[in-house]
Amino acid sequence: MAYKQLKLENQVCFRLYTVSRLITQSYQPWLSKLGITYTQYLVLMVLWEKDCQPVNDIAHRLLLETNTVTPLIKRMEQMKIVARTKGKEDARQTIVSLTEHGKALEEEASTIPGCMTDMLKAAGLPSATFEKMVPLLDEVISKMQQPKQ
């Protein structure tokens, strides 16, 4: 190999990608019982915190583009998890709100974070690892979001 910096073992991005993929896969048994995907779970968490939000606000909170979130929300509407309405002050805005089914999923999902923590601990990862990881990842996210100069 001509360039050692191109070796997979030297890539931070590969580690981040792999951890993200493995964590997301680990959620699958619990999310499949609810009939939702991981990205739908993320949208629901945003709406459980604060119901009736514009699509743009949901996308912003999830650090995604609206053109990524819109089809996801349309699918959730077909599943009767959310409802979409036009904004009262601005008809160009689409407001997303939880249906009764979407609200009921919150209680069903309430055990998922604890189950995930238990699974990671059972895999041999101590709580201290998570406590260190969260601020480090938040810092990376924050720095990557800053406008390029």
C-alpha cells in the first residue's frame, strides 16, 4: 500500500460508522415489536418531547434535511402514528402531531433505553464508558456543525 493513511485501521470514520451501525442494529428487536424503524423512533422521540412541530423543526433537531424527514413522516402518517396538517399562521408549513397510536407507543418504548444499556453492560461495556463517550461525541457533533471558515 502506497499510503498508510488510507489503511482502514487508521480511520476514525470507520470506527464511528461501525459503532453507529451496530448500535442501530441492536435496537431492532425492540423496534420491530413496535412496528417502527430506528429513524421513525428518532422522530417519535422528538415528538414525545414536544408534540405538534413543523417538519423543519423536527429535521433540525435530528440534524437531517427536510427532504430526508418528509418521506419518513409520510410513511408514519400512513401507519397512523402521526398526522400532518397545514400551519395556521403559514400554510406552507406542515405541522406533525402524534396520533393516539403514536402517543401509546411512548409507553411501549419507555423500556428500550434501559434494555439497550443492559445489553451494552452485558457485552462488557461499563457505565463509565458511556459517561465519557457522550460528551466526546457531543463535542464532535458540535465542531462538525460549525460553519466552515
